Amino acid sequence: MEYLLFIVSDPAAPPYIPEEDNIEEWVADVERRGVSRVGNRLRPASDATTVTVRDGQTILTDGPFADTKEWIAGFDLIDVENLDEAIEIAAKHPMARFGRVEVRPVWPFE
């Protein structure tokens, strides 16, 4: 089953400590397991453009769709057996300590 891991900043989280950032180890582990599909960092929310269509008009708004202090900093798509395995993998991501990792199942079109 595929799960999307949203890597989220969190101003209330403990401060980021570069020496404790083990992202290379995390990536190597998910690749070794064969569960990694794709993942990457995202530019800051200030670089986002939100697209809305209303009454046939395309409306562009600078920034993210929601005004919050948190923002999605990256993503990883994994393919694992179940939610428990997805959570176990997410808990090992360094941003689980310095931010948050939201685990969401992919809802494929049938």
C-alpha cells in the first residue's frame, strides 16, 4: 500500500541540530528496504502559488492555501505492507524530531 509522508515544519518542535540530522541514513534505509518510490524537499511556502477556478476564472494567489506557521517542507512516497510499517518508517525520519511527519494513505483511482 502506498503512503505519502508529508514532511512538515513545526515552530514548536525542538530546535534543529544539524549534527543529529540523519537524513542520509534514513534515505539509505528506505531504499535498501525497496519501499521508497520518490521523495524530495520543497521550496519554502513563500514560493508557492495557489490556483483556484471559480465561475470559469482562474485565480492565482501567492503563497500556500492556508495561512499557518507550519509548512510542508518535503514529501516521500513509500510502498509498504501496512500503516504500522509506514509509521515505523516515518518515526525514523529526522523531521519527526525537528518537525512533524504526516502519514497519509494514497487513495488510488479504481
